[in-house]
Amino acid sequence: MSEKLSHEEFIKKAIVTLRAKGYKGIHTVYSGFNTAFKKYFDNENPVEATNKLAKEGKIVIRPVKGGVMLYLPEDATGVSAAADEALKKMGL
């Protein structure tokens, strides 16, 4: 039996392989990510793992209806550019 992936390896692999054609990220609920994570890691909490990686800058999390979207940092540049523009307009 091969060695298990780390949380980071699993999450990055999931983002790349589970995203629908034309999309850069995955919805944690609708893609089946949360369920797959719990099954692979013996019922560990996917929210804790994804939040930790987001704080480390290894993935990007964006809230959406029904859950969150996960992105690789290089695929989320448009999202952060919009946030930067909004902050600029607000004078912050």
C-alpha cells in the first residue's frame, strides 16, 4: 500500500482534478471534496485543514453560496485583484 498524501498534497490534487471544465476552483460541497477528505483522512475536519493552508498562502478560499471555493494561489489572481480595487476605491 502506498503512503498517504499530506493534507496539502491531497487538497492541491483535489483542486486540479475535481474542478469543472472552464473553472479554476472547486466548491467544497458540490465537488464532493469534503466527503472525500473525511473518508481519506479517517473523518478529519476538512475546514481546519483548508483554513491552515489558506493562512500559509498555499491555497485561496472564497466564500460562496452553500460553502466555499478552493483555488490554487496562481489561479485566484483575478479574485484578489477585485478585492484590491475595492479597497482602493474605499481609500483603504
